[in-house]
Amino acid sequence: MRKIILVTIILLQVCSMKGQTSLKEIGLKAGKYEVGFKHYTVNDSTRTYQIHNEFNNRLIKRPIPISIWYPAKIEDSNSEQLTVLNYLEVLKEEEEWKNLPNYFLLDWFPYLWNTSENKAHLSEKGNAFSNPTLLDGKFPVVVYAPSYQASSIENFALFEYLASNGFVVISSPSRGTDTRWLEGGTTKDMETQSRDVEFLLKEIHSYENIDFEKVALMGFSFGGLSNAITVMKNKTINVIVSLDGTERYNYPVLEKSPYFNLDKLSIPYIHFAQKEIPKEVLTTDKIPEELNYKFQLYDSLKYSNIYRYRFHDLSHSYFSSFGVLFANRDKRQDKSDDKIMASYNLLCQHTLQFLNATLKNEKKAIDFIENKPIANGFSDILIFKQTKKAIEKDFTYKDFNDLAFKQDYQDLIPLYKKTISNHPNLELQEGMLNTLGLRLSFDPEMKVQGVNVFLLALHLYPKSANLYDSLAEAYFYNKDYQNAVFNYKKSLELNPKNQNAIDRLKQLKE
């Protein structure tokens, strides 16, 4: 049966050559947690969508299929251990062939080749169980963006591995703005996938076992490009992981976004790159040679700690579980199956260590990502690494206010003294402090915090009649008339013409 043709990027094109791999031989050692898996669909009512292969004009709310892996309690005998076939049944729904008979699976989709080797994968068991109870506790979350038009489950082996080590992973498929099909890797495609990622950033708040202060974005290929722009739009993300992301190969698409702002990508960032593309492949496939060495985003970022790896035994396709298991091998450049599986294992290990370091602050993981590969036991033949440390951004009053907020606006004068010693150019403007103090003071639940802001302001500007007047207004509003009188009088000592203080004192005397 003829396969449906998807638009693909040149880096995924391969020459036919059978490969033999297995989940067992990839050899990922599960962590201490049992793994649960759920799949469901939520509709985004703010966008419309068409089912392409229904061949009509009917518009529906945009469906967002969601796959989620999580640390779980396996108590129910109804929780079955998932097979590769179970995962591919999710694929049917996302590819909008929900009722496709399973025996057509390897014939129907262009990245699942109907070979005896691939048929053998269908019965292989993963580490996840279907729909068990979520484990109590708070876990960091990884929001995943798939490669071009790919499934939410394309990296299921990696997701199971991360969940077994104490992470929640949530993913939705890569699909076009109006239908299943993307336009060809355009800025519009990127923005659409970014918006789907933002939908997942909202969806994670449905789960009580997720630590919303520890959020990572991870993406493969085109998903890496979409994640880069998502980080530039959202300050709620703590780290970004790119699995041979297209932000390296198609930087102009990123630049065309109205949200493009390099200064806003200032979180830890790790990029895992494919092996150097051989000259034969570059020439035959008309790939620019600069793709082997150019990385404009890496060169341009200033405020991120960046870790850049090249895996010498991995071509682009093998940064996903699907690629390792199902993709035909390119005899011009691909390594042996054993080397591909071993390097995919290393990719998963490095991803886990980076997340443990940046989201869990684990000392061993921090040492791991700061070490050279050889110090971690990996030969230069396998992995090449570069790093670039962030330069410090100017520390502004907004940054100071973030620190003050975290400590509930308590002990602000000691905080200021400590901060100014590290950031001597910090300037807290009188007007900003005055406005912030009033804003907090007029909130019945924040009146003490508002007074604390005024006390800091007066520490910095002790001869400001206006600050004393505003502090008096804060006390007056909260019916602390004794302190209001005291501060109105202080304001008048500095500015005898302060009519507001004169009128308030007269009002309070009456």
C-alpha cells in the first residue's frame, strides 16, 4: 500500500539499508521509580483545525493529543506494561488514522518500514505501564517538542528513562497550523509548534505532582527551533535541551519571528549535535558544508551557560527512539547498529545528568556536565564538547525586586547591602520605590510589605519629603493614625509647603 508522503528536511533523508536494534540492547538502566504513561486529547478552543483526510471544510477546535510519562504507583493489575505496538497505536490517532488496522501500521507511515526487523520491535516491552496512579511528591517536568510533523511518542525510550529517574515528561505531536501538515519548516510552522508547547506549559498545572519551579523544554530537530522561540517568549522555563535542534541549521527561520530576542534566552542551554556529515553526502544531497561547523545561535548568545556536544556515532535520525528502532540506515554515513545504540544510550545519560544538574542541583551531575568527556570516562572518539559561559547581565531594579519578592519583602535593607556589594551599579530609583510601596500598602494582605519598601526607600533617600508623605498615606489608609501623624510631620519638616500633609494632619486632628 502506498505510503502517505510527508514533507521532510534534507537531513532526514536516508539510503535504504536494514538495521537491527532492540530496546534491550540500547541498554538504558532504569532509575528507582516505576513509570506510568497516559495519553489523552484536549481541545484548544482558541484555534480552529481541519482533519485533512476527511476532505471537507468542517472546522473543529484544535485537538492537542497529550502523552505523559511520570513516576507512578503500580498497584492495579489493570495497569499493563506497554509494548512498542501500544505506542504505535497512539501514533495512529495522532496521524489521524485512528481506526487503521494494526497490521497496516508498518506499511502506512513513511518512517515505519515493513521489514522483519521492524516487525520484531512491535512485541518488545518498554518500562512504562498504562494509566497507574501518579506517585505522591513534586517532580521536575520536561515539556517535549517533537521533530518535524512527528509524534509525541517519538522518543519514548528516553522519556521512560527520565520518568524512572524522577521526572515528568509531557509531549504533543508536531502538526501544522490548519491541518496535520506543516508548510515546510517556515516561521509560521515554528510559531504554531511553539504555541502548542505553551499549551502544554499550561496543561502541566493540571497535575499536583509537578514542581512548577523546575521546568525544562526539550526538543528534537524542528522541535529545538520551536523551543528556542518559546524560551524567548516565556520566563517560566528554567533550562532548555536540544537534540540536534534545527536552531543550528535554520537560524534565519528563528530570526524572522516577531518574538526573536537573544537577550531573553538566558537560561542554561545544552545542544547535542549529530556527527560531521561526510563530503559525499554533502555533495550528493546538496547540503551546505557550513552545516558541519556553523552555529549562529551558539555564537550569538551572551547570557546563557551553553554546553555543546557532538556525538561522532549519531546521524540526525538517531536522536529519537523511533529513529534508532525503525529508520533505514544510510550506508554512506551511518555507523553500525551497535554504535548507534551505544551512542543513543550516552545521549540519554547526558540528558539526564544535565537535567539533574540544572533542575535538581545534584552535585555529581554538576561535576559531570562541567567535566570534559574524558574525565567522565568517554573517549574523544565518541564525544566532542564545547562550553561557553554566560556574561553577567546588568542587574536592574527589576532583578532586585524579584529577590525582594522571594523573601516576601522582609529584611530589605540587609538584602540591598548584600546585593549592592555584588552589583555596585544597581540603582533603585526613588519613584519606583515610592510607587511599589504604595501599590503594596493599598493591598490589605501586603500592607506590612509596603511599609518595608518605604523603609528601604528612606534608607536610600532620607531627605525625601515625598517618601515620608507616601509612607504616612500608607499608614493612614491602613488606619494606623499614630504612625501616619508622625510621618506627615516628618514630611513637613523637609517640605513645609506639602499641602497634602497639612490637610491630612488637619483631618486627623478633627
